[in-house]
Amino acid sequence: MSEQQLKPDLRSRLRRGEAEAMRQVYERYADDVYRVALRLTGSSADAYDVTHDVFLGLPEAVQRYDPERPFPAWLQGVTVRTAQMRLRTARRRREVALPALRSLPARSHQDAVVDRLTLEKALDDLSADLRSVVVLREVEGLSYQEIADLLGINKSAVAVRLHRARRRLRDILRGER
């Protein structure tokens, strides 16, 4: 998500729930919201639902938006909290999106697919709190401070959760569930 502020006029129109303002924000940020939600939930269906929930609640949520903060970072935080809430309230069986596997050119590609699926399954076995810090750090590339700000915790808690998540992933991948 790019770093920029939400224009005051657009913010006001969003607060009022104007359809055109909602459309503009949706068209600009929906792909980013969906991408983060997919990585956090591990399910395209859940990611779609999280994206829907984020934008459905945007007129109310934008009331709490701090104009000094970049809007994309704030929206990413809303997405993370919405995804976590979904993961906590409904332990859904996650689906794995597979590309068409009809013609795999080499064994190494097959190994890469198996490795990816194994890692995705291991991520699915983590709690929502641990999965969030791993995805935000390792996939999204956020700093400890950015993760702390998004999750509403301190940097030390991020470090502890990340350590626990990595240790748990290592155990899962070794078959030591």
C-alpha cells in the first residue's frame, strides 16, 4: 500500500457513506486489502469476506481515522483486525488455492509446490495471533514497530510472538505437532 493521506473532502464523503466516495476508495485499495486478508486467513473465501467487511464498515471506521497517519497503513490495520476477528470467531476449514497443475515442467517445480503447500498448511495450524505476526513480518515485510502499531501491542510482544511462531512452525514442519 502506498504512503499517502486521505484527502479531507474524500474523508468527509466517506463518513457520510456516499457511494461515489466508497467506489473510489474500493477501486484504489480493494486489491491490497484482499491480498493482506488472503495471507492472514489462508482462504480466498475468508479473504473475500474480510474485504467485504472492511469496506462495508468503512463509513463508521473512518470516524476513527487519524488524518496525520497514512491512510493505506491505517486501512491495513483495519484489515488485520477484521481478519483476526474472523479467525477467532469461526475456525473454518481453510482452502488452498492451487494453480492449474496439469503440466508441471520439472520435478523442481513440483517440489516447490509441495513445499509451498506444506508451509501454508503449517501456517494454518498457527493461532491467529501468531499467524498475523509471521505474515506481516515475513510476507508483508513490515518492521516490528509497524506490526506493533497495527496490532496494538508493543515491539517486545511482536518479538515474542514472532519467536513463538517460528518455533511452532519449525516443530510443525518437523512433524512434532
